[in-house]
Amino acid sequence: MNQFVNNAQALRLHIPEPQCRPGDAPDFGALRLPPAGGLPRPGFTADESTLRHLPYALIRVLDDDDAAVGEWRPNLGLERLCEGLRAMMLTRAFDEAMQRAQRKGKASFFIKSTGEEAVAVAQAYALDARDMLFPSYRQQGLLIARGWPIEQMMCQILSNSGDQLKGRQLPTMYSAREAGVFSLSGNLGTQFPQAVGWAMASALRGDTRIAASWVGDGTTAEADFHHALTFASVYRAPVILNVVNNQWAISSFAGIAGGERATFAARAIGYGMAGLRVDGNDFLAVHAATQWAAERARANAGATLIELYTYRAAAHSTSDDPSAYRPREEAAQWPLGDPIERLKRHLIRCEAWSESRQQALQQEVDEQVRAALRQAESLGVIGDTRIERDSLFDDVYKTLPAHLQAQREQLRKEG
Amino acid sequence: MPVMNMIQAINSALDVMLERDDDVVVFGEDVGYFGGVFRATAGLQQKYGRMRVFDTPIAEGGIVATAIGMGAYGLRPVTEIQFADYIYPAFDQLVSEAARLRYRSGGEFWAPLTVRAPCGGGIYGGPTHSQSPESLFTHVCGLKTVIPSTPYDAKGLLIAAIEDDDPVIFFEPKRLYNGPFDGHHDRPVTPWSKHAASEVPDGHYAIPLGKAAVVRPGSEVTVLAYGTMVHVALAAVHESGVDAEVIDLRTLMPLDIDGIAASVARTGRCVIVHEATRTSGFGAELMAVVQERCFWNLQAPIERVTGWDVPYPHALEWDYFPGPDRVAAALKRAMETS
């Protein structure tokens, strides 16, 4: 006979909601931020079973007085830190200029990385220039940190005749083989398992180069995220898998991606993979965590999942208005501050920097961006891209098949 | 000359390419130590080692994604999707990534991967082990789609696919693995050894992608078929006594449009046969191409013989399957119309 449960209570579904919505005062009181410097740094070949506290910890190096403290403090010279500051400021100036260019109708679309510059720049600095990067669309700082010409990036955004991608991609979907940066996709997370495949190939070949890839907190829900972790774990691929938890996936807060009950770094635990959670606005901490993961990968000790805890200070894109779904003042009150401001204060504290040098540098990067944009705009803007029409059919296949030759002929004749 | 069935021919192609090119790696579910559920990779891990031939997790999206990454690195991955019916989790990686990588990167990156997948029914596979999803891939610019019908072609086309620098979907009609099945499911199985195309050279040879083959010359009607349906069409032609020209397309994308048009222009009639469901099937594209190129030569409406627009059924699979009787009926209709 069938068994039935009596007096069962009505079931309820939980629909996650962020703590604050427009009109509310921002409140980050529930955030538990451990002090900087308190977390021991394990050896990079440590067994994963000894690392399972790290996904719930937070690697922080810069303390409230702007000093670099603790075992995770990276061995970075002050000169290198000044370069990092410059790369972050150039990234921000670039973002501001391209946002304005989009508003003036010179580009169809743009994505800023404001507040997340340390993620890209410090991570690029912690990797070897020959390591292969599979970024998402908010890590333009990787290209800038690797010295890729910003004119080239601008031409891609303006989709003009100087764009080496021949005007084919949505603005910000860069590709820079020479800089070791893989072609960006507009589909979320697809590059994550591809990076694992690249790393597997590097290991199959006995190469020394590792791969790194980036997704946002929202994309951790995609199957590709889990494919990446499965394959990286199974084959111990030399790869660093980064989750940039900037709290927002367009209008959905991180809870909608499953961030309420566990950290994103903790996804690593189920895969038997090292997981680190790091203050993403702390240049030194980001560098340290990435360097640890890189050393681990190079030692054939496996992949690392890094959650970079940060805040998306800008809109998702030029098509988005975050005031419709979160308090306007939230970004300014992010308890982990601004990455540029924090590194600047640290350098001033170390007597390697000053407010006047900061102002001079600001003028310098602004002028560099202005000059580059003038140069890029001379090669066309959206609507007047000056892209060769015949190029429409190139690169679909390595060689042009007969049916595309026929279609090209038709375009030539009929327009 | 060695005699091979289609599985042995595919195994031989992989063997030749693993031997010739260090960049070739072969992987998929159960393909390593075990040699694949259909045995297509049998013995290859033992011969080339686990760094060249290996098992993967059950994650088709992950298999194709990692293959794309390996391809971008410079390897030449050959992956197996255990059944074509399982390819959908990899659809995004194939359509949005492999197919578009060269284009979207302005030619900076490409993914020279080959995705092998057994397709088609007739083995009591039911709805999830019998599908022919080729038209989902021929619709995607940037991909090439190949379907062989004999051991000789399977080896030559697979080698060409592996050597190709574009991503290739390589569908293997699993009902043809062991013999040239002509649709008469109630008759004894004919082995490949009695068929001329089972003579397969041991070494390297490639059959160019994009070239159809005339497998039976004829003057009265052109039959366009691929995979299992080539043999079904040949049986129907033989049984109906029509002097049909049977063309095995072999590659659906790129399609041998000139070869098709030349034949239909001569015969004036055309019957299209495929095992996949009808609506938006590849037959629709073939009808459009024939109409565009041969309208003034046509003496009868173009016929198409396909699977019905239903999921591939288990118990009633032979009622779904477009067998020789249905092909013969279409030939008759095409010949009756003046």
C-alpha cells in the first residue's frame, strides 16, 4: 500500500532578492570582511585537501592604513607598482573616452570596467607575457597591461578600417593573437572550457605556457563554467579560472547565480580544485593570488579557481541604466574601495608617489587617450567605417567556397 | 587490397593521421582504453599512448570546447560524440564558437577540429540514438558537414576532414558500419566484403570535401542521396527498373552544386532522399538549389523522400524509415509526370 505524509506544510520557493533596491540606502553591513594580512599563504603545491578554507576566506594585503601586510604580500618592486597604477589609470581613461565616443554616436556599444581595473592589470602582471589569456568583455586592462596599442582597441570599438577584425565583432570583443589574447565571444562563458583545452594542449605538448580565463559571477551558472572545472580538474590542466564577482550580472545580483549560500570560489571544492577568494580591488592581493595559482599550474599541481571579489561601479554596458535596479550610491560605498585610489595611497605611504605626480599622470594618460582616439577616428567610425565590402565573405572558411564566391558576385552586382 | 567495413576504415583513417601528424589527438567518451562503443578507436590508445588518444568526461559541450582550445593552440583534435543525438549540448560551442572563430577574429584564430558522430537509425535506437541532425549544421556558415556511404569514402573523407583547417562535422551512418544496408530490414545482412568499396588502401589518401560522386550513371532521373540512403536509393532504382542517375553527395557543406545541376539539367527530373525529418531538412535546400539552377530543364516536380516529421520511433522505426518502396514510389511519380 502507498504511504502518504500527513499534514505536510505547503511548499515555498525561494526567489533571491538583493538587500537594497533603488530608493534604499546602500547597506553592506552583512559583508564579513576579515582584516588584511591575517591569512597564511600555503605553499603553491599544497594538497587541495588542506586548502578548503580558502574559498571562504578573503586574501587581503592592503590594510586600512594602506600598508601591505601579511604572508600574501607579493614581491613587487615599487617601480612595478607605479607601472601598474599607470596601466589602471590608462584603462580608466580609455573607458571614459570610449564611453563618450559611444554617446557621440561614433561606436554602437561599449563596456566599461570601472572599479575592476586591478583584476585585469594585476593579473596580467602576475602572468608570463607568453601565457594565453581567454578574457571576458570587462578585462580590457589585460590588453592595456600587456602593452597592446590602445589605438588598435579603439579601431575595434569604432569598427573601422583600422580594425584588424575587419569590423565584424561587437565593440569590446577584442582579439589580439600577438598579445596572447584570445578572440572574445559575445556568448557568456564559452571561453572558459576553451582555455582549459588550450592548457591541456600546452601540457600535452610539454610546453611551459599556461592559460587563464575570466567569467563573471552570473556566468558561473552556465554549463560551460562547469565543463571548464570538470576538465581542468580531471586532467589537472595548467589553467587559472577566474570568476570576477562584481555583484551584478546586468540587473541580477549575485544571489541569482547561486551566490547566497556559498562563495563562487567554493565551487572549486566539489571539483577537488584549489579555490582562492581575493579582494579584487586590492592590486597587491590580486597579484599575489594569481601568482600563487600560476606557480601551482606551472608545477603541474593543477588548476585554481579564483574569485575576485569586487563591485561593478559602472553600468553593465552603454545599453544599461543601473539606477533602475540598484541604489545610485552603492558603488561609492563599496567597502573595499576603489583599486586605483587604494594603490595610489599605498604608493604615497611608501613615499614612491605623490598627489602631484598623480595629477600629472592623469593628464598624461588623458592626453595619450585623446591622441590615440584622434588617430583611430581618422580611420572611420560606425556608420562610416570604410571597411572593404568584399571582406564580408572572407574568413568564413579558410578558402572561399563556390557558393560564397557566387554570393560575393551578387553583392558586387546588385548591392 | 585490404577489405574493411566502415568501422575498420574509420579506425584506419585515425591510425594513418595519428601516425602522420603529431598534432592529431583523438578523444571522446569511451574512446581511449575501450576503443569506443562502436570500436572506431579500438587499439589506438595502445598504439599511440594516452597523450594522443584518451577518454573524456560525459560532457559533449566540454569535449568540443576543449577541442576548440586545443585547435587554437595548434593541435588538430578529432573528437567523437558517441551518438549524433548527443551533440546538442555541444551545439553552442559548434555554432557560436568553432564556426565563427576565424571570422570573428579576422583570421587570427581558427579551430581545425573534426567532430565524428554516428547518425541515423535502423538499429532500434529509438528517439535518442537514431537521429540525423545534419541540416542543423549545414545551416551554420563556417562549418563543413560530411556524411560518407562506404568504407572507402569514409576513410578518404575522414582524412580530408582531419587535414582541413575548418571545423568539420563528420556524421557516420551507423547502420552502414557493418554493411551496405539497402533498407530491406527483413532480409539477411549483406557484409561490406561483398561490396567493391570495401577495398580500402592501408595508407594515406584523401577524398576532397565538396565533391559528390555519381554512384550509378543514368539518363531518366537524378536521385540525390547521402549516407544510408545511397544504398536504399540504389535498391529502389534496381527494383523499379528506372534508368536513374544516383548521386552520393558525400559532403553537404560545401555542396557540389555544379555536379548536381549538371546531372539534373541532363535528366530533367530529380528525386531527393534523406533519412532525417522532412520540414527544413537538407532536402529543402537541395530542392531550392535544383529549382534555382535547373527550373527550365525540369519535366516534373522535384520529389523528396524523407523520414516523417515525427521523433524517430522505436517499435515503428521501419514505418518511419524511408525505405526502397517509398523511394520507388517517388521515382514512379517523377517518371509519370510529363
